[in-house]
Amino acid sequence: MEQKERIKRVALYLRKSRNNEGEETEETLAKHRKRLLDIAEKNNWEIKLFQEVGSSMDENRPEYQKMICEIKENLFDAVLSVNLARVTRDDAETPKFMSLLRQEDVLFVTDSERIYDLEIQEDWQALKFTGFVNNWEYENIKAQLRKGKKDSAKLGRWSNGTPPFGYIYNPLEKRVEIDKERAKGVKLAFQLVLDGMGVDNITINLNQLGYRTKRGNLFSGKSIERMIRSEIYKGWIVSNRLKGRNTHQGKIRPKEQWIIVKDAIKPCIIDEETWDIANERLTLRQSLAPRARTETRFIEFD
């Protein structure tokens, strides 16, 4: 039986890259979708679409994981995608994905209608080599992006996503600028730390004054601590600090790998001396026994 004749049910996987893998538009995704749907229609394949935005280095993508589960349930004869890099190019995940296809006797089809049968050694080696090239290209892209971030930071430009509370992004200048109203909240938080107040009580004060996070939520003790610890308020831009995109749970890289550019943002909200003292006092307070931190202080409201 010819390979195409084996295919009746197809998992069609589409992924739009995040900005860290290069800019892509919705138009790009639409073109990929149409190309793959045309292939499926031409061959009378029954399809199920899995579509998401995410990094090909992240194996925890919801649609990807859903597709993997359904492959294991023997629901598909083939996976159809633009290329292997659209599915995965992580050097650990790629062989796992390929092994799953071989184990479940599932073919892999690209947008050029190249069909890989991973039971055939030549196809296995060809796709394995493709995966190696994809990973090599990805590492080069990341290196160029890191260099670009450092160069941008040296020019005072912002490339770290949404700026934190107290700053706004100027897309024309590619810089962050002070949000005057929210900056008052930042200055108040730092002053209250200098006055000896703990982050939980600072949270109460800011929330009662009507301040909200960038997402419109109430402040928490953790969000106040992140604010005080963030170097951006003294004008530094720090990037490449975390592995992965989760700001709060990402694994911290060794400090020598961080990209730190001092005095990148001018003017800044907090001067460097105030930032340093506030951080020292916060560290000292956090080292105290819990009972010693229970003093509650409030500012006067008009």
C-alpha cells in the first residue's frame, strides 16, 4: 500500500511563533492554514486542527499536548504540519515526538507533501537530521536576539515585553517613559519601605489609594516585593535573567549570563541610592522573626 493510501485521519498542527522566534503575523498563520487545508482536501483526508501560539521549545503547549494524547489513542494516521520545526525543535522533545510516531505507526507529512514513515530507516535519519538543523537554527536565532536586546538596551531601548507598573512604552522611540500617575505609587512604595513598613502593609496602602497593577488587579505583598527588587526603577535594563517565559516561576540563569545595562532609562523613577537603601531595608526586614514584622502602619487619607 502506498503511503498516501494509508492516510485517512490527520492531525493538522499549526503554530504561530512568539516574538522571541521572530515576528509573524496572523496573515502568516492564515497562509499556513490554507496551504495545509488544501493538501488535506486534495487527498480527501479527515482532519482535526490543533492550533496555538507558542515556542517550539516548549513541550507543555496545550494543543501540542492534546495532539500527543490523541496520537497515543490511535486517532490519526498522520500528522500534517508545515515542517518539523513548527511542531518541535527542542533537542530533547524532537526524538520523543519521532519515537511516538514510529511506535504508533503514524506518518509525518510536510507542506511540500513529503511523507516520512519513521519505520523506514532512511526517513528516520532524514527527519532526525532536519531536527538537528532546526535546533541549530533556533540557537542561532536566540543568540542574535540576545545580542539585539543588549544593543537595544545600550541605546536605552526597551525589548522586554510590557513595561512594569510606573512606565509606559513609546513605540515610536522604542523606549519606556514614566507614567506620572502610577510613578507616584512606585515612589510611595519605596518611601514606605524606607520608613520601615512591610510589603503587606504597603499593599494595603496602595490598594486603598486606588492603585492597581498593570492588569488591573489589586496589589499583593509579592507584587510589591517584585517592584522594590526591580532594577528598572533605578534606570537599569536587565534581560536574559530567566529561562522560559514565565516571569514568576522561570528558572534563574547564572548571573554572568544576565544582560545588564546600567543607566539605560533616563529619567528613572527612583534614584540609585534610594533604590539601594530600600532594598537593603527590605532584606533586613525579611530576615526578622515574623513577630517583629507585625507592626501595622497606615498613611493618612484625604
